[in-house]
Amino acid sequence: MRRVSVPERSSLVLYVLALLATIVIMLFWVTPSYAGDPIPTIRNIYGAPYAVLTIYDIKPGMEVQFVDAMVRSGPYNRLLSGFANERILQPLPNQKDGGTTYSALGRYYDLGTANFVEKERDLTIRQFLAHDPIRYEAKLIEHWLGDWGWERQTKSSATCVEPFKNDEIFQKHLSSLSYFKAGYVGQVGALELFPKGVSIDQIRTQIRHHAGLSGASIFALGDSGRFACYCEFFKSSDVTARLPSGYSTSGEALVGEQVGVVLQNYVSR
């Protein structure tokens, strides 16, 4: 039997150690953490193809209990793959309804998830409502993002982006991406329900003239031939100047615009 010399034995030990080190590195290699990166959440909200738009008339004095029940019974504490984001708008106090009409915009990847959430939630919040909520299932048509340099512009400008069809917005530094961010609140939002006969082009023209626009989303309201638009603003003076705002009934349809402050803005956790 051939005897292994000391130099050969040392080389063999070093080889084995190097091999083990390589295996350990491969097994336990940790890529840089992107836990704080907002882009995955932004993409998720940006791409959600469906929405549920709901109008709630709250009994006077029950607003705090209503909001608490909305959050507790909603999709916030559930792992629902079909849910993307929900914003709840608190009405401004000087609106003609006395500040008791709340709006909610939920973004979803499937309406089955939306129906599940809304059905369970209705049982909890019903006691705080003056009457049944008015709810529209909607399909996203497109988003509009305000120019990041709006504060230096003499004219308002906005860019149209369709879901998952314009990745450029993630490659350039556009502060208008804040429109898709979840978590932060306090921005002014407006939900407008248009009467039948108002075209998408008319809505687009209106959006392009909104001063201080952060972003907007245009929705088709089921098969009704009607549209809705949700907007948020960097600067609130343009939208609040149109007060008093509120909804009214045209035939059997609810039309009008409700302006409010984003009180809740969350994704599932």
C-alpha cells in the first residue's frame, strides 16, 4: 500500500476544507434584503385589474366605530392572494351631507375575493349605517400619473399607463409612483361616478387639467356603460375648490363626486 506523504496529506486536507467551505457558502448564501423595497407592493397595486367602489352613509356619531369595524372586518389581517389594496376616504367636514358619507376603493385580482370580503364585512358594519351601502364592481381601464415636477409646472401634465404595459415608470425616478404606495395616509382623494353618456375621452381630458394631480384610475362600472374615476392629489386646493361635493341620484344611478382625506391605505399582511 502506497503511503501518503505529509505534503500530499496537507494538500488533501486543504482541498477538503475548501470544498466544505464552498458547500457552506452555497447553502447559506443570503442575497441582499429588499424587505423595505416598495416596488413589489407598488407593482401589485398598479396591476390589479378589478376594483370595488363602495359608498357608505354613516349614522351621525358612529363614524369612529364604523372605521374601526371596516378595518377589523376587512382584508387587512388576512392572507388573501386576490387582494391588492384598499383606501378608505373620510369626507371633509364642510360637505353638504354633513360629513357622514364615506367612500372606499378596494383593488383586487379577482372579484371572488372581493365578494368574500364584502359579504363578511357587511355583517359587521351594518349597525353603523343609515342604509345599505351602494357598491359597484368595476374593471380597471387605465391609470394616469402626474408629472413628478408638478410644482415647477405652469401647466398640469399627466402620463397614461395601462396595467403591466409600461414598465418604464419603474425604471425612471417618478415621484408620481407615490400614487400606488400603501401605508401612508392624509392625501386628498376624490371618487367621481359619471352619468351614462360621459365618454372615456371626456374623463381623460378632465384628468389632464387637474392641478397637482398625483394619480388617477379610470374604471368601467360593470356592463352599465358608465365610468368612474378615482384621483389623488399632491396639492388639494384644486379639488377642494369645487366643494360642496357629494352624490345625487340620477334615475336609478348614483352620480357625482365625493372628496375626502385618505384615512386608511393598506395591503394584506
